[in-house]
Amino acid sequence: MKPSQRFQKKVWRKPPKQKSKQHKIPNKIGKAKCAVCKKPINSAKRNLARENFKRAKSSVRTNRPYGNYLCTTCLRKLAIKETRALQTE
């Protein structure tokens, strides 16, 4: 058994007319955090890692600039900062 599998969650399941077996539950992805303020991003989905490959990109992360990278407050501050920099030029 691999060391990483030792601490994995395990569940006992009993199929009909068979002995009970131990199933390992795969770990979920951790909460997505903002790159600036490190607050958790509420719109990010916490799927299993292998499920994200099956899904469309639009259903995995939010469909806006810097989606799942910045929270809404930091994105708003960044947008204001960039537009003010453009206006001064």
C-alpha cells in the first residue's frame, strides 16, 4: 500500500450476495483562494480532481476575467486601478 493511500478515506460496502469490500474515497480539491487577499473564492467548485477534466471549462470556473484567480473585491480594485492608469495617460 502506498503511503498516500494509508490516510485516504475508506468506506465498507456490501454488494448483494457477496462479502463486504473496502472502497477508498478519492480526496477532494482544496478551497480556491484569492491570489491577492487569500480569502476563499465562493464561486469555485470543489469537485474531484479527475471530474474537472471531464467538464467544460465554463462549468469548472467562473466566466469572468481572472476567474477563480481573484475574488470579486480584488478584481474590482484591479479594474479601477487599471482604468485610472489609462485615463491619466
